[in-house]
Amino acid sequence: MLPIGAHQLRLFLHVFAATIWVGGQLTLAGLVPGLRALSPDAPRAVARRFNAFAWPAFGVLVVTGVWNLIEVDVAEAGSRYKVTLAMKLAAVLLSGVAAVLHIRARSARGLAVWGGLSAVGAISALFFGVVLHG
């Protein structure tokens, strides 16, 4: 068996939390039409339950992301790495802020716009994370 150390644990926790944050948003978006057919209040109730898992996962992403940065000498990294890292951090910020605004939205338009932007940010952060570690 290959060795299991802090690096593997950190990467596992980061990817696991991303599956909840990113995958959960996409799954929930796909379920909304069916939930609305069950009850107009069902999407909101399911979203509240999702938030109980999603926000702790986002927290794990932030903590393990900082842990990842501590393990990389960013000052010594090349400019292309730094640009990619900046893109990832901007995508993380977009996803988190848009998710907060989505929760606070009261109109269907606001829910759609902020939910969509949060998902775009989450998917973008995932993509740039793969690029950084690829």
C-alpha cells in the first residue's frame, strides 16, 4: 500500500468537501423543478437542509485551502502559478459571496442569478484547483 500522510489527508479532505459544495449545488439545482411540483415550499426546505452540510464543507474547503497554501512556497512560485491561484481564489470568493446573496434573495430572479453565480464560481474554483495540482 502506498504511504498515507498529511498531504494525502489534506487533499482528500479538500476534494471531499468540494464534492459536497460543488456537487451538492448542481444536484440541488437539478432537483428544484421536481421539488416545486411536490410543493412550492419544498425547494426552500430542502435548500435549508443542504445548507447544514454545504457551509461546513465550504469551511473545510477554506481551511484545507489555507493548509495547501502553507505547504506551497507561493513566494517562490512562478507568475503563471500565481495567476492561476488568483483565479481560483477569485472563484472561491465569487462562489461564497453569491451563495450568501442567494440565501438572502427574496425574488425568483435573485435566487436564479445568485444561485447560478455561486455554481459558476464553485465549478471555476474546482477547475483551477485541478490545474494547480495537475
